[in-house]
Amino acid sequence: MSIQSLKKHVFCICLCAFAGLHGQRTTTVSGISFTYTITGTNLECTLTAPTHGWVGVGFNEKNSIVGSDLLLFHVVDGKTASTDMYVKGFGNPVRDSRLGGRNSIHILEGKEKNHSTTIHFSVPLNSGDPNDFIHEVGKEFWLILAYSVEDDFGHHSRVRKHIPFTLQGDDR
């Protein structure tokens, strides 16, 4: 095993990717928590961040916001909304629907409580939309976790972290 590979492995372990109930796994970094489980042909996720602004998650094959499948959520007046985007360039996220794709997000629940926002949602492992990331168990990718202090999806993030990540199945 190379030193770089070993560093990535140790880094992933240190980010506390661990098993939870019913195959759930959680990663937490900079106050943002990302929990997932694979349910049939869907990736079911819960995203929590210390904000009442938007929260987001991105998926990319490389360590860059450019080229990522970016999912943003907010809760306004008790109603949860989302946007499914592809980042064409720095500062240029474009809604999938404007690129001929579709919003592949299914919101299950969203809430603001105390000083945090929690969103529970699912996306297909492979939606067939060329702007969406294809999620594969065992294949390393970059997970991007972010949040803003504003609900406006056009507002820049206050925190954004890129994490080398691999989806795990139930066969541990």
C-alpha cells in the first residue's frame, strides 16, 4: 500500500465513517453530518448542518467543485425545497433542468431546530440523467459537504469541505 493510499485510508477512518442502524453510515466534518444507507436502487441520505440557511452535498470523481453533482436544500416557513445542479465552472452551478436533465431529488423530510437544519432525502444510484453522479458501492469519489447562513441558493457557502469517500454496502 502506498503512503498516499494509506493516508487516504486513515483520513477516511478518522472522519468516523461508521455503521449505524440498518446499514446506515455517518461522516461528520466541520459540524456537517452526512448519513446514508443504500435502499434498493436509491441512496437515502440525511444531511445536518449548524445553520438555518441552505445545506448541500456534492458528488464528484475529482477533488473539485467544478464538474460536481450539487444538491442544495433549505427550509423556509416550514417548507423544504431543493435544487439539483451541475457545476459547469467556478461560481457557475446550473440547474439540471436547464441542461436538459431533471431534478432527481426526493425530499423525505426537512426541519430547522435550535441552530441546525436537517434534511432527509433520496436520490437514485443511477438516475440516467447525464448531469447526475452515478453512485457505485466500493468506488472512491469526492464528497462535498457545505452550508450557508442564507436560504438563497445563490448565496455562497460559509463552510465547504471536500472528503475522499467510498460508499459501503451492507456486506462488512
